[in-house]
Amino acid sequence: MKGPLNSLIDLFFPKTCPGCGRVISSDNFLCKDCSKELIFIRPPLCPICGIPLEFGESHICGKCLIKPPFFKAARSCALYQGPLSKSISLFKYEGVTALARPLSLIMIRALSPFIEKANVDLILPVPLHIKRLRQRGFNQAMLLARQLGKGLGIPVNGFILKKVKETPPQVGLSQKKRLKNVKGSFKVFSKKEIEDKNILLVDDVFTTGTTVNECSKVLVEAGARGVFVITLARTYEGKR
């Protein structure tokens, strides 16, 4: 039940849906129409990278067969489109950090079975380079990781994995250029904190997996038992 103060806040600063801008009164962060547009990722999918498959049963995709990633498995909640992409854009680029909690709740509801099965010891966010962090003022992956840690009761550490090389944005780059872009960009500090532990690596969007795979590589090389990746959304362009 809402108190008098919350009622006044709702009156003068009404809650709006980040997907369409409509005023909403429910506790959900999206309106009913936008909620219906969310496309959650369900089987069949690749059990390693988590990419949706067009038909049949879940099986390892061709890309993972040819070159297995350094992470053990990755999962995303929903496709990066419509109201979810708009919400992430508001959160990430326009500084609407209050969205961290509702977005993390989507991750918990959709991915709890995966996280539980992974037997996670520690949550790490994909880091930003210090220059990008100063420009943006926050790391969206860190905000999601903190909320996930609270909801799941798992420790979070944003200082173990750091981005030590400034790189241009990955958006619009080819796979080859993405690989070159992130190579040697990440470093593990305090290896004893991750030694023989299952790490849950958190980011907002999974595109090609290049960034999370490079992070996973340095974590595994530093002694992590296994790395599992979760993201709020993932891009998807069809068959694999």
C-alpha cells in the first residue's frame, strides 16, 4: 500500500512507460501493450551461446561447434527490439538509472533456473574503460549486477575485472574488427578472488558475444572454474 508521500510523487511526477511514454499506474515498468511486445528467448536454442534456433530441438550452433567460446554458457532474457531496446537506450544513454531495478527483475524472473544451475559464486559486471565511465557517469552493467546480487543473494564485485585499453564503440563493426578491437582490453586484478569460482558475467546486450568472450578468456586464464554470461537482451538476425 502506498503512503501519502508516494501518492503525492505519483500525482506530480506520474510514472511513464519507457516503451511508449504513456502514463501508467501499475507497479509494472511497462504498460500492458508494451509488455506484450517483449519476445522472451525460449528453446530451441544453442545450449552454449544461447542464440535462438529456428526449429527442432536445442543443439549446439555451427559457430560454437567450430570455435567454442571461453564461457561455459550464455543466456539472454529477450530479443533486443521494441520496448526493451527503448528501455535499455533510456537506461544506458539517457541516464535513467532508476530502470536498473525493473530491468534486473526481468533478468531474475527469466534466468533464475539458468543461474541456479550454474552454481554461481560471484557476480562480475562487464567493465567500462575509466574514460567512458567518467563520460557516462555510471556503468550500466554494474547497476544491473548490483540489483541482481541483491535479488539473488550472490556477492558482486566491480573491481576484479577492469578494462585497461580504451577502444571505440563496437556498434557497426564487423566481427573481425570487433575481435581486434577488444583483444587485450581486459585484465583481472586480484586473481585470488576468482580462483576456482563460478563467475556470473553480466552485461546489458549480447550482440556477437565478442566482448563477453574476451572477458571470459581472461577470467578463465586467471583461474576461474567457469564463466556464465547473462544479458538483458540480445540481437538476432535469423538462422544460425
